[in-house]
Amino acid sequence: MAKILGIDTSNYTTSVAVVKDGEILYDARKLLNVEQGQRGLRQSDALFQHVKNLPDLLNSPFTKGIDAVCVSTRPRPVEGSYMPVFKAGESIASSIAYTSGVPIYKTSHQEGHLEGACRSINFSYKEFIAVHMSGGTTEILKVSKDNDYSVEIIGGTKDISIGQFIDRIGVAMGLSFPAGKDIDELAIKPCDTNLRIPSKVDGFYFNFSGQETLGLKYIEEGYNKEEIAKAVMICISKTLEKVFNNLLKTNELPILLVGGVASSIFLKCYFKEKYKDIIFFSDNKYASDNAAGCAFIGLEKYKR
């Protein structure tokens, strides 16, 4: 009955989780503070906030008596992948492992997303396509899992991510960062509008910087927030739909949507009946940044 501590320190969330066998005993997260009007944080500021947040999140009876620690130490499972923010989690995880006399396992933020998403909906496919959509990442991945994840980028954005597109438009409209939830809520409101932002797709790749420019132009022209939010989410939906259609021409693998954008109510409604039993969304709670995926990866490594 192994008890594993997971830690993830991403660009905008400090996360700690504890799992015991197949159950999540503890799941604590704290969003990093971004000042109103800003579109993100410098790595140094984010790292400082993680260092402040981690002691509070780790101060729980559930984090005592652990058998191992698993921590995300880099964004992606490839050589050279690096961001300073992950040093906060790696440092404290190493200290906990040393003082507790337990093993430490290292993984990537992306693998944590994949594991958390798979566990959240009992998604047991060993080979699949993952669409990782978050504040700084939009990648189409061919994934296989034996003991560990093997991840190959086969598509994605050529410029800004879906999350950046949403956040930049949202902040320009006066919304708080990150703006995903507010944009989503505005987009699902009844709104009779023909305002559109065209989508551009080339195979499994696409762009959003030109779409951002058009969205900012609509703001300057005085269109209301509901119209612009709906135009943004329709643009994203149409882009993904074209990519999905292209994917299904060349393979029959299921498609799993992970990352914070995968919690969008608008996207789920848009795709609800279009690709039944082909496209799967992570459970909302584990679409966004979390440490449960890291903890489950640690559990699997511990059992080997």
C-alpha cells in the first residue's frame, strides 16, 4: 500500500498531491498571483512564488509517512527541455526524499498532464493522439505508453499557443489573467452575432498570431465582450476540427485532449456529438495543472 507524494511547479500553479495505490488522498493547488493587466509572470517571479507556496501546501497530515516522491523537473520529456520554475519543486522534493530516506522519481510536466488526464477518465489506451492545450503549449502528440510515456510532436501551433491567444484577447478586454474561464463563460452566453475570426490549418499545424491581431482589432472597433469571446472560441473550435479531420484521414487512434484549455465548456459542447467515442476530454479537475499525475507516475515507478 505505497503512499506517493507528487509535486509540480509550473508557470502559473503550485501543486502538491498524495496518492495511495489507486486513490488520491490529497490534492492541493495554488494559482500564482499575476497583477491585473499583466499577461504573465517572469520566471524569477514565478519561482519565488512557488518557494513561498510549497511549505503551506506541504503542511498536511497526508504528506507524512510517504514511501516515495515524484516531481516534474522539466516541461517536456525531451533532452534540453528546461524552465527555471521547475527547480522550485525539484529542490524541495530532493530535500524531502533525503530527509525521509525515500526514493525520488523525476518526470516532466507534460507526462504529468497525460497521466492525470488518463486516470481521470479511465482512459487505458496504450497508443493515442494527445492534444496538449495550455497557457504556453499547444502540441499535437503521438503517444505510446509501455512503462513510461513515449511522446512525438506531430503538429501544433507555429506561433502562439491557444492559451496565449485566449489570454491576450481576454486581458485586452480587461479580464484577469489567466482569462480562459472568463472567455469561456462569455462565449457560452446567448449572443446573436456573425462576428468571426478565420481559422488557418496546414495538416496538423496551425497559426493564431494573425487571429490575435484580428481579435484586438475587434476590441478597438468596439464589439462587445460576448461577441469577441464567441468569435475566439469558434475560431479555436474550427481550427481543432480541421486538425481532427486531418488526423482521422491518416490514423484511427483515439484523441485525448489535455491541459487547461481542455476544460472549456464551449469546446465540449461544440464537439459533443461530432466525434463520439473518438475524442476524449480530460476531467475538468485534472485538465488544468496538477500534481496528481506526477504522484501516479511515481506510484508506477515505485511498484516496478
